[in-house]
Amino acid sequence: MSREDERSESSERASGEERPASDAEVREIRTDGGDEVEIPEVTHVSGSGVPIRGNDIDTDQIIPARFMKVVTFDGLGEFAFFDVRFDDDDNPKDHPMNEDRFQDSSVMVVNSNFGCGSSREHAPQALMRWGIDAIIGESFAEIFAGNCLALGIPTVTADSETIQDLQDWVDENPDGEIDIDVEAEEVTYGDTTIDVTVDDAQRKALVEGVWDTTALMKSNAGEVRKKAAELPYVEDAAIPEAE
């Protein structure tokens, strides 16, 4: 699985923007009257890790509200965890995401109830734009996990002891590879393979390449127009023109 530019490829194709072809396996979807779109099938995610320790880390910590006054999500990555990474004078604090050894990390390892608080989708958007492709933790707030799924970011879980061991290993091996097998629900690092849990609906959507709802709606534009025309309360002028 690639980083932000390749992972968001399907959404941008749906909007008509062209991107370079990625190495990701893709599912081609086309329905009568719709446009063909390609959605990456997220079966594996690999990369080095970054440990973020602490329970109940909420979305306001992940992306402070003052950085949400944007029209698009572009540039949010630099503000991820801003208030716990920098002081009032913007001087760096002691935080894993400020350490050179974790700057190329793409797998975040967290603890319990990660992503709680408000439902802001800016939180996973900021993490994705910082470079995160997957998150392994003890548990996740339901809406946060759903917002991650909409970006193709797996949120997989394991028990507290297993997560602590993985965080310790990442600390000792900042360049070490972590491989997440979404379909088999396994994580491999070093010489260790652990069982993890991926929500059934999330696993199905990722593995079958149907997680990008924007692309799915675009591919089903013909059916959307057809259904709208059948509804007596939808005026003809409100039905979008076929492209």
C-alpha cells in the first residue's frame, strides 16, 4: 500500500483528475451509465512504525480545532498532534513524531480508545497527510475508525500486552518493517507474528476494494440519476446531467 498520493488515487480519478499509476492492486468498477473507477484493494500494508502512547487520545489532540478552518484537507499533515508536539512559541517538544528516526514511519501504534471525542474527519486526514497508512491499537472510537476506512486506512486491534510489546519493539527498531495482513488478520514484525482483529465490515470493504464511497457513487452515477427520476418529490431540474 502506498502513501497519501497513491492511496487517494481513486477519489481523484472520480473527480476527473489524473494521477500516475500506482503499484496497488485495484478493483475496476463500472455500472450502467457510470464512469469506470479504480479503487485500490487494501490487503497488505507495510512500513516502519511510530509509537504514540496513551489512552483516550482524542481528535482534538490529533488535529486542534483552529487548524480545521480550511476549504480542503491539503497541508493538514504538518499540524497533526501540533499542541503536544510544539510549545506556545512553536518550539518542538519531546514527541515521537518530532524525532528524526520516525519521520518515514507509516504505521502508527496506539493504545486504548484512540480517536475519541468529536467526529471530525480532519483527524485521520491529518494523519494520512503526515504519512500514516495504517494504525494498530488496543481500540478505536467507532466514528474515527469509520473515517479512517473512508481513506483506505486499516485500524486493527490487539490486546494491551501485545500492543505494548509492539510499541517497545518499534522504539528499539525504528527502521524495522511491520507488515499488516488485513485479510488474514495478522501483523508480522521482526521474527514475531501476532493475531489481530479487523472489523468484519472494514476487512470486507478494504480487501474487496469497495471502501471509497466517493468513487462508488461516481461509478453509480447512472443509477443515481435513474432513481432520482423515479422519485416523485425530486424535481427534474435537481437531477444531475449525464456527463
